[in-house]
Amino acid sequence: MLKRLVALLIVITATWLNAQNAIVPNLIAIRAGGIVDPAKGSVAKNQVILVENGKIKAIGADIAIPSGAATIDLSHEWVTPGLMDAHVHLTLTEIIGGSAPFESFYLKESSTYRGLRGLRNAQDLLRAGFTTVREVGNDANYATEDIRRAIQAGMFDGPTILTAGKIIAPFGGQSTAIPPEQGPFWRYEYIDADTPDEVRKAVRQNIYYGVDVIKLVADNSPYHYSLEEIKAAVDEAHHAGRAVAVHVYGGEAAQNVIDGGVDSVEHGFFLTDEQLQKMKEKGIFLVGTDFPRSQLDIVGTSGGIFPPPDVLAPKIVDRLRRAYRIGVKMAFGTDTTIEVPDKTRADLMFDYLGVWREAGIPAPEILKCMTTNAAELLRIGQQRGTLAPGMAADIIAMPSNPMDDISSLRKINFVMKDGKIIRRP
């Protein structure tokens, strides 16, 4: 009996010792050379980040690394929160050139095919460091909803995706003069809504299908949304806990959008200083989709949606410079929908950084617009957008300091999403 007790004690002791030396499940320690806080514009050197069960457990210079934790050495890297893009179209690739209308690809591409493209783009963006994106429509028949569900179910790695569903617009969506015999096939991606009541119904339809944000197009036609119609969308969406984003360029349509109390103006290329000041006072974000000239030359007018590149390019830089000077809240958003040989969509999105530099925006402010500002707009600032205990472990790293040179973001070599390592040096 004594021998059996001794043997049992040995087994128990050995098991306990092995457990202490084993890798603790879901516990990761990151040694960071420098941690960037975009909200404060500061850097903390030689820090340790503890990640447990997908969230940041602790962070600081004096954090003891628990025995058995998996350790990642980023001691020569600059670590920041994951990047965010507040204006993407994951499933959309424009057909460039020719005289076919913007909507012509509806005849060639199913929602399933569009969804597969969107998944590929989402994965490319995550590997490049974009851990959260806001899809603002043009995603076929709610295709992005299925992409998001598949990612959330763990079928695929991908960023956090917030969706808008079908874009709500006055009759015709963003099309122009489709022959009546062809029928309103723009409704594949748009909901026609031409009165306050129709706008409310369209908002409810999108929410029914699971969207996070309501997207309107205000001024792609000679007619545009009235103040009453904008207010109807805002009232309906806000009561359901959704933000409202509106595509608008300027003029009276933009004034109605601003006075209507939306959450973000998308594009706003021709906003006046007075309108920008009103946005600042009301806390309305500008998501400027500040296209680089090289991409505008490829897109052209996008079937009449945009002004000519030689008109639009200088307006973008001027409006961005004025918005920053006035102090409008801004979130980074790109609107990239083209494909270029040997470039991913993420490569094209990083090209926008050059426009921000040309407008005189300092690197720390650009990074803030890509992280904490975007998180505030997307209403996820309590979960994502900064590195702090209790926040989701969306973490990226690169060899040089993005606070000194924002182009350092092109060299991201470590990506963690919800505590899972997606890419490492």
C-alpha cells in the first residue's frame, strides 16, 4: 500500500510540474520595442503586452511574463493598434474603360462570385494590417453579410467588418438614364427611396438584413435628398442604434446632410469652410476618400459619378487641408475599387497616404485617423482602436516608427487579430 501511495504521489507531482512548464493556452506575451498610442501621440519604450483569450490582459514596462506563456519578440519593432478603413467596397471591382455603364457587371457577376472576391480582398487587407473595415455598400445582394458571418464563425481569417447593405438613394441609385425597357436593375445594390416614409422603410429593410451602418447617396443626380428625408434616415437609424453615412459632394445637398445630423460625410470634395465648421460644431466626421491622382486617372469619372480627374485631384487636397486646419473630426477611408497588376487592394489603399502628406497632415494625426478616430466613428471605441487592458488584441508591428514617417505602414510585418497571429516576421 505504501509503495502505491508513493507512486501515486510521484505521478501527481510530475503532472503538476509538467503543467507549470507547459505553454499556457491562449496566453501570449509580446516584447515590444516601442508601443505607439495614437490618441495621445506618444510612444512607450520596452513594453510587454500580455494577451489572453483574444484580449489584452496587461500592458507595461514592468509586466512579469508568466511561466509557460508563448513569447513573441518584437523588441526591435514599433507596435500600434490595427488599422481601420471606414470606406471600403470589398466585393466591387469596377470595369475600367469602354462605354459600359457602372452597373454593367451586374450582368456578369453573381452575388456568390462577388462574395468570393470580397473574401479575398478582406484577407489581403488583414495581412496588410487592416484589422477593421467598414463596407459602405455596392456589395451585391447583401454579399458582405455572408463574408462577415463566415469570418465570425471561424471559417476564415479576416478583419472585423461592419456592413451597410444596400445603398439608399433617390430614384436611380447612382445610375444615369438607363433605358426604361431594361428595368430598374440598379436595385441589385440600391434601394429607391423618395419620401421620408420610403427612407424610413429602406432603413428598416437594411437593418432587418443585419447591417451596422446606414448609407445614403444624396447628390448623384440633378435632384437630391431634402432635409426632411435626411432627418428621417437619421431618426430611424439612431433609434435602432445605427450610424448614418452619406455620400455627398457639396452644395445644398451637403448642407441638408449636415443640418440633418448624420454621423459622417463620405467624400465631401466641394465642402465650403462654413460647412466644414458646421461639421466640427456638430461632431460630424469627414471620411474624405482622398484619391491619389494616379488612381483618379485610371477611374476617370466612374461612369459620371466623379468629376474629371484634373478637376477633382486639386479639390481633394485643398478640402483635406482645410478640414484639418478647421479641426473637423476625420477618419481614414479609401473607396478603392480598381485592380492594378502586381498590387493588392491594400497597396492601393496605402497610396492614399501620399495625399494626406501633400495636404500637410502630420504622421501622428494620420495614424490617429486610421485607429482611434475611426473606432469612434464606427462606435467600437470601447472594444478596438487602442492598446489597453480589456481591448481586443488587434495588434500590428513594423520595423520603423510611423509617428515619424507614415509610409512605415507599408512595411507591417506582424499582424495579430483578436489574439490570433496572422503574420509574423
